[in-house]
Amino acid sequence: MDAQRKQANKQQASQLLSATDWTAIPSVADPAQSNPYLANQAAFLAYRSQVRAIAVNPPVVVDPWPTMPVEVWETVPTA
């Protein structure tokens, strides 16, 4: 039973990581390369680190799951 719970938590963590892979691309948060750009990439990187810890060493119970940040987009004014 515990092995099944650990596997389910690992699978859930892997899905969450896959869903946020794009936030780790450097250019998505670089105003020189993306406009608009992801202004809170650091929050996503911290979230992904917490989720990755679950994926690598899944516990029997995850309580609570890390909270995914809300995307914050900013634009660079054009001349």
C-alpha cells in the first residue's frame, strides 16, 4: 500500500514538473528575448525544486503539495 502511494506521488510530481517545464527556459524570463516575459520565474524555479524533491524521493503522504505560482507577465515598452 505504501509503495503504491509513493509511486502515485512520484507520478503526480512528474506530471507537475512536465506542466511547468517551459518556465525553466531562460529566454522566457529575459525581457531582451521575450516580450512579454515571465516576471516571476524565480518563484517557478523554487516551486519546481520542491516538486522535484517529491519526485526523487516520494513520501507516502504529501501534505501539503507545493502551491504552483500564478504566472506574472510583464512587458517591455517599445519605443
